[in-house]
Amino acid sequence: MTSRRHFLRAAGGALLGAAAVSKPAHGAVPEAPAQDRPDTQPPLVPPNGRPYQPVVTLNGWTLPWRMKDGWKEFHLVAEPVRRQMAPGMTAHLWGYNGQSPGPTIECVEGDKVRIFVTNKLPEHTTIHWHGVLVPNGMDGVGGLTQPQIPVGKTFVYEFEMKKSGTFMYHPHADEMVQIAMGMMGFIVVHPRNPAFMRVDRDFVFLINAYDIDPGAYAPRVATMTEFNLWSWNSRVFPGIAPLVARKGDRVRIRMGNLTMTNHPIHLHGHNFEVTGTDGGWVPKAARWPEVTTDVAVGQMRAIEFVASEPGDWAIHCHKSHHTMNAMGHNVPTMIGVDHRDVAQKIIKLVPDYMVMGDRGMADMGAMEMPLPENTLPMMTGAGPFGALEMGGMFSVMKVREGLARNDYADSPWFKHPRGKVAFEWTGAAPMAVRDAPEIKRASRIAPAEVEVRVRKPPGHAGQ
């Protein structure tokens, strides 16, 4: 992790909401650490303050803080960033502290939090603390609750964390552009009582989407529905890190949706319960078992389960086009069309031409086609049995026996017990019985004549 310091040298110091605050009030602005690596960083064990079980941010990290006079102080820098969405493609986005999404902010119920926000974007910005109960002047809606943060300036937000739960931060200034460019981050407020809602592993990620033309680097910010890169924490498969858990661990996965549509997130191999929303924790009496939870626009969800089944279990959005990359929307369906004769004529003119789509699109998962610069295949990734034929919002929950309590390192592919993998049947093909005598007899019985009387309903008079 690379660190840097930002100090306010101009007279007047930082701004608190709309009011100027002198330097003696706050002193030097705290350090603003930065991170540009896309790897999942180890959980940040709290060095001071109230104890808690830290979270793991998929392909991300937690923002360090300093304690000053009883306040937990953080420093966010809004700035242009470069984010590797998967090996072979980098996007030019906007984010915080070197990444999109920005670093996760972790604190504890009851903490007094002071967050410095420095604007290094080419336009003004603000930050809204989505789901956090704050004073009105700290809510971050530009023009309504505060002036916008001008380019090059630093504002300060101060509030007490009144409740624990799962939240996020994002701008409420030129939202269509700034959120489409990747400006967002996660907030986790841990319970004051470390034993309340305790889990062994706690993962977080934000659901976001981009429209980036093949060969381009910057998203189209005016896109409303036709996105082509569906991502978790601005990463797409095979760039999304696996979620590694030890057999028997109680696991929580927190997710928030800042796209323009809902996402049914499905976990294989386990039942789970929705235990939290951006409104708070769900009482036990209100939970039920699920394998899919629909996360609507602007919502947060926390799911929990016991990782009881060893293996490599898929976790993904169940909208099938959200598990593909850079997919065009005007591709004709060629399944069942025999165009080999036409293809031979085309090949004489274009030697590299390939017949595609006449038997489905599965061949594209293993095909290495030439692509424009900075472009990902529509579906890719390799597993232990061949091409995975996936992209977008897809990852793997790797449940393993014998892991150390704090071991989050990626594990090799699961070694299945002998005889526990689906296999080809080489014996006699079983015959389906479709001509049973009772079915034939029933089909020859003439339908009984039924007399039907129809009565016209009365009018509406008197109603």
C-alpha cells in the first residue's frame, strides 16, 4: 500500500459543512493512504478503539484512521483512477484514494467519526453517507444540505455512528456522471457488543456496472440501461477474487447495489438467510432460508450461512447476461442455420472468417479470438474441467477443511472424493416408456357431452 499526505496550506483551513474551520480547530489533515493494486487485501485488525471482527473487501481494502481527541479520523481523496477490471483490461474511472470503489470505512456503533474529503476531480463533488443516520448538514446533498466541494478544496464531515449495520457512500453531486464513473465505497459499522451478530468471515462488495466500448477506456456516462460490463467492486470475472472460507465457519456476505437494475444474487451449495439491510439487522423471527436474494437499486443486503459443504461453489447474478463481458445487444440468433456454403465463399475473401453461433455460443468460452486493445472476451475463465464460459458478476466460494482462522489466500481447485463427480454413462441407454396401454386407452375415450348454460350478468344499476 502506498501512502501520501495532503495538508491544507491555504488560509482558512478545512471547511466543516458550509462553515470555515480554522487550523487550530483540527490541526493537520490526516494521512490519505492510497491503493492501486486490484488484489484483495488482508482484513485490517483495529489498532485502537473498540474491538471488532474486521471485514474483507473483495479486490479492495479498508481505510486506516487516526484517533484524535476521541474522534476516529479518516481522509478520502476523490480523484481520477485507473482500475484493472480483469487482466487485459483497464478502465479510466473516478474513485477514492487510488481505486474504484474507494476503500471500505470500518468503525463501531457509538464511534465519533470525522471524515476529511479532498476533491481532486475536474468538477465539484460531495459525499452522501447512504443509510447512516447523520445530522442534516452532514448528509452530503449538494445545494440542499451543503455547498458543493470545489475543485482542490477539502471539506470535513462529523457525526456519531448511532447504529451498526451495512452502508455505503457515494456522491450527491452530478450523480449521473460521478456514479457512472465509479465513485462509491462501502461503510461497515460494527456492533458495540463484539458478540452481537458475530461471524467468522465477513466479505463485502458493491455491485456496479459500466458501458465501455471495445477498445475504449472511459465509460459512457449517459447510458441508462444498455451496460456491457457487470461488475463487483469494478471487477469482472475472471478478475473477481474468490471468497475463501473454512469448513464450519459462519460466513457473512454484504453487498450493495449502485447499478440501474436489480440483481438476484445466487449462491450454490448452501442455504442462507438475509440478516441485514441498509435499514439495520433483520430479527430472527423475520428471516427465512434462501439460495437467492434480489438486491434492488440502492439497496444493501447481508446474508449469512454456515460453510458446511467443502467445494468450489459458484456465486453469481442470476440474470444470465450479467455473467458476460462486453456483450453486444444486436447479435442475430443463428442457432440451427446451416451457413457453411456461404461461409466457404466468405473465407475465400476473408481468410480469418469463422462460422459462429450456429450451435450456440459455448465455443466462445474456450476460443481465443483476436480482440481490440483493452477489451475482454465475452465469456472466459478456466476451471479444473475446462472453460468456465463466464464473465461479469461471477465468482467462487471456496470452502476448505483445515484452513487457519485468518487464512484468506486463494486455494487450489477442490479435490473431489473418488466417485463424487458427475460422469459419462457408458452402459445401455435407459428407455423412457411413453406408450403405456392405459395412456392409449385413455386417448381413445370420447369426451363426455356436457351441457353448459351461460347467464348474462346483471347491469351496474344501483351500485
